[in-house]
Amino acid sequence: MLDARTPRPNKGLMSALLLSHALATWGMVAVIWFVQVVHYPLFAAVGLDAFVRYEALHTSRISLIVMPLMIAELAGAAALALSPEPLPFAGRTERVVGLGLVLAIWASTFLLSVPEHGRLAGGFDADAHRRLVATNWVRTVLWSARGVLVTGWLWRSLEGAQP
């Protein structure tokens, strides 16, 4: 709870940070669900002759969308978690959990998804495809949890409630 002695964060700056952070998070929630339910399962339907080119195009084009959003989300999560000022919409523990979820997503991306894409870059491999779809559920669940968490922060921010 903030009192008269507690330094107040710059409300406009924190509102802009929270909103941009929420937009990056929800952008990735939308992308990950599309990829999980539509895009990755369709890899099996591309055909062996076209798959190497398709995977290369997928990797380069999806990166244009996801990398800016992932970097923005990481930067926002870090700024919120590391802010020394109390924030009226989220306590320190919640903000650290939010950052932890982002770090888990990044770890999952580079430890689980990227290696499977590397295998698929050489040609369609049913086992690599199966692992990619299965392990991508980790990111789908984590980003969905982040979406719920950040929506709670937005709600509190709009309502002016204390954490």
C-alpha cells in the first residue's frame, strides 16, 4: 500500500509501459495459439519436395513478427520486475513471476523449439515435427498464463486497485 512517504512512480510512464507490455504479451498469445493449432500441424501437409524451402521461409518470416514482440515483452517484463518503485497494479512478487515466465518462454524457445526447427531445416522429419508440436505446448501454456497475469495488471490499473 502506498502512503504519503512512499515515492510515487510516474503514472503516465508506468501506464505506457504496462500498456505496451500487455500489447506485446497478447500479440504473442495470439501468435502462439495460431502457430500451435493451425501452422505447426500443417507442416506435415507441405510435401517432402517443398518442405526445406517452406521451413526456411517460415523461419525467416515468423522471426519478423515474433522477435520484436518477444524482445519488447522481455524488456517490459524486466523493467516492471526491476522497478524499485512500488507499482499500484502489481506487487513485486507478481512482477518477478511475470519476468520468470518470460525467461521460461525464452528458454523453451531456444532449448526445445529452435533445435527441432534446425532438424526440420534439412527436410521433413516426422519425429522432429511431432516433438515440435508437442513441446510447443510449453510455450503456449506459458504465454497464456502471462496473458492472464498481464490482464489482471491492466484491470487493477484501470480500477485503481492495490495488489
